[in-house]
Amino acid sequence: MTRIAVAAPLLLALAACGQDPNTASDAPAAPAKPARVLSDAEKAGLLASLPAPYNAGDLDNGRRAFARCRSCHTIGEGGPDMAGPNLYGVFGRKAGDRPRYNYSNAMRTATFTWDAEKLDHWLQNPRTFLPGNKMTFPGLPDATDRRDVIAFLKVETGYTPETEAPTPPAS
Ligand code: HEC
């Protein structure tokens, strides 16, 4: 892949940054909620608050690693599904739960919820993590790339520490 082919979708995605109404055409009628766009300082703060090892994540490397996902995934709020589903809000969401995206049976009927650990295993080897899924991606073999892309996704997809907070035990 040439550098230009990588840079163009990157710029597009940056420009969209969750605020382009044209990309929301297939999203469910959006509630009038402003897109959550973080400043660089807020991103740095969120990164620092992540549990280890993600607090040591390199967001620039994560962005670079995510270039391998961009041909199939958007991450901005209200972004369209492409070959793969939009990933905004993926942390804390049940696998295969994005409305209107045509998941494989394996993914649709999966019962787990995405967290950093699940995503790490998924990205290490999508095929063995969930047999029968339709993400034709060989995986990210490098553990540092996985750490960084997960940190990047946490910062860019609306994750907040509460998203993954365990449900308090019923009293
Ligand atoms: C060639 C296209 C393609 C590439 C490249 C790709 N994906 Fe996917 N991804 C898919 C498809 C298709 C699915 C849906 C799988 C299914 O339904 O079985 C998916 C599903 C997912 C899901 C589950 C989403 C949900 O709603 O449960 C996550 C998370 C994900 N991909 C992350 C990534 C990341 C991170 C990368 C890059 C490191 C990546 N993908 C690269 C096509 C792709």
C-alpha cells in the first residue's frame, strides 16, 4: 500500500471527527447529543487514566497501526459502517451489537462484551478468537502495536472509565 493510500482515509477520518452529518446517513435517528470531541489535553488525561499497560500507550503509533483497519472501519461518532462496523462506543458494548450492521452469525450470537483484553485477543488472531467470523484480517502480531491501537481506540471512540466499570452487586 502506498503512503498516499494510507494518508487519504486518515485525513478524511480526521476531518469527519464525528461531526459530518453526511456520514451519519445509515445511523439510527441520532438523539440531539453533541459529538464528544476531546482536546489533545483531554486525550492525554484519558490515556494517563487507563489501566496498565494502556496508560503507557503511544497514541501516534496506535493511529499508525489503525491505518490497517481504516479500509474497513470508521471510528467517529455516527460514522458509517463499511465492510466492518463503525467502532464508536465499542468498549463496553456486546460483540456484534451494532444496529443494522450485517454481522456473521458467529459475531451476532457472541455473548461477550468488548474490553481491552478481549480486543487484544481478537486482534492477535481474529480467526481463532471467534471461529466463523467474517473479519478478513490476519491480525496484529506485535503486542506493542496492539497495546497502542487499543489505547488509541479508547481515546477516540468515546470510552470513559465508567464504560467498563463493573456493575455494582445487587444489594
Ligand atoms: C478487511 C476488512 C477489515 C479490516 C482490515 C479490519 N476489520 Fe474489524 N471487522 C471487519 C468485519 C467484516 C467485521 C465483522 C465481523 C463479523 O461479523 O464476523 C469486523 C469486526 C470488528 C470488531 C467487532 C465489532 C463489533 O461490533 O462487535 C472489532 C472490534 C474490529 N473489527 C476491530 C478491528 C481493528 C482494530 C482492526 C485493525 C487492527 C480491524 N478490525 C481490521 C472487517 C475488517
